[in-house]
Amino acid sequence: MRRHCWPEDHVSALSNGRVSSLEPELLGTMSYINEALRKAQREKDAHSVRYGAVGRTGRRGSAPFYRRRLGWGLLGVVFISLAFALYSWLDFRPKKSTATAVVARPLPSAATGGRSVEKAKVLYEKARLFQKEGKLEQAKDLYQQTLRLDPGHVEALNNLGVICLREADYTAAQQNFEKAIRLRPGYVDPFYNMACLYAAKGDIEKSLAYLRKTVSMEGSAREWAKRDTDFRNLWQSPEFQRLVEAGARVTRDK
């Protein structure tokens, strides 16, 4: 925007004191402007290289205009600094955590584990009674409860496998027998029952392999196999006859 400049005669009038008819406020304002103009002229003459460059309009830059620009610049710097400080304070002040506290669950004590094992034993005995009475559904349920309390109960695994075998659920039966064998390799019953399982499936070779292993672990298993109808598919097999023959010499598989 263009700056308003006072005519020379008005400046002279101010200098000579011929402004008595003006209001006091206006007089003070005009005096201030006159003084500012004189000071600007002095500074312009002293620093012509810095402030006296001629613009496109042919007018020289004035000191008040420079000061005003400098003042606005300083004010802007102060404002930006204050804004940055306020932002930093808001960003780094302590914030209330909204995370949900994680409550650690207590580990089961030895006493709790002992009670579970004792309860598993009671359930297992009840399941055996139901199985002997032919109540296979009740026995199966109790065996499963036993294993939930004591997953390493190999007798429950073996007996549950026998019930699954009777139900022709060969996959479940095999899983239970194999787990019992892994947990207790010297336990003969799951080996014998694996021989029964493969006989029921018609896999003669695997059935005979498990039966040989069984007899090598327990000689009396020959008598079990003679009376067990699960081996009806093997009765005509010469190998089966040799295995179950009384007094047959059986060598332990290694």
C-alpha cells in the first residue's frame, strides 16, 4: 500500500508552531510523525547503502517501514516459539494410561495337582466297573473325564481305545493305543490291542507283527489270542498257529 506523506508546507507549519487551532491530540500525533520523518531522513543519509536502495517506483525505503517489518518479523518469531513451546508441553505431559491391567493367573499348586490325580483314580475305577458290566457309554464318559484330569493315565487310554475298537472307531482307538505305548513302552496291553485292531481291519501282516511283539513281552498272551475272536481273520494263518501253539519258542524282537 502507498504511504501518506505530509506536504512540505504542513511540515513547515508544524515547525513554526502555526497549528494552534488543531486539537491537542492531533497536534501530538502530527509532531510524532514529523519527528519520525526527520529521524528517518537522518538514518537514510547515514546508511544509504542499507536503506536507500531505489525501488521500482523511484521512492526510497523508509526506516519506519523497515522497523515495522522487523517488528512484525520479531513478533512472528516470538509467536512461533510460544506455539512450539505450548505444543511441546501438551505433547510430552504425562498421559493417563488406558491399557487394561493384565492379571497373572496363579499356577496350579502341587496340592491342586494332587487332588486332580486322586479324583482321576476314583473316576477310573468307576469306569472299569461300568466297562465290566457292559455299560460302555458310561465307561467311555468316565474314562474321558479321567484323562482330562490326568492326561498321562495309560490304563485309561488303553481301555478307552478298547471301547473305540468295539465301536469300530479305528482312528480313535489307534490314537489312544499309540499314546499309551509312547508313555509306557513296557505296558503290554496296548501292543496286544493294536494286534486286535489290525486284525479287525484285515491287515494280517501288521496284526501278526504286533502279536509277535506282545508274545515277546508276555508269554501268556498266546493264550489270550487263542480265545480272542478279534483274531478270527488270522485263525487260518500258519504264522498265527505257530505263535499261539503251546510251548512254542518265541524270541524277543529287538
